[in-house]
Amino acid sequence: MNNSELLTVSEVARILRVDDTTVRRWVKQGALEAVVLPHVNARQAYRIKRETLNKVLGSNSQITA
């Protein structure tokens, strides 16, 4: 599995055992680095790199969704 794989907000929320809203709030506050996707809807679309998630978790091992 590629370490630069992009994860959805829902995938990250499931891994961290928090709500999607919490992940979005962390991204907006700058606590979690994310890629902002072009969007046409009211809700901003984000993708979080698996590598970033691993750093947040303080883990050298890869996390699998």
C-alpha cells in the first residue's frame, strides 16, 4: 500500500474513532493537514494523506483502513 494514499474524511474518522465533523474541524483549525479538493457543493471536500495520519498517530507503522 502506498504511503501517499489519500483518505477521505470518513475513513480518517473511522480510524481515529471520531465523528466526521471532528475531522473537518481539525482540518479547518490546522491541527490536521489535508488536501483541499475543488468543489461545487456547499461542503468543502478534503483528503488526508495516510502519511499525515501516521504522523498524527505517532506511529512508524502503516495504518490500514
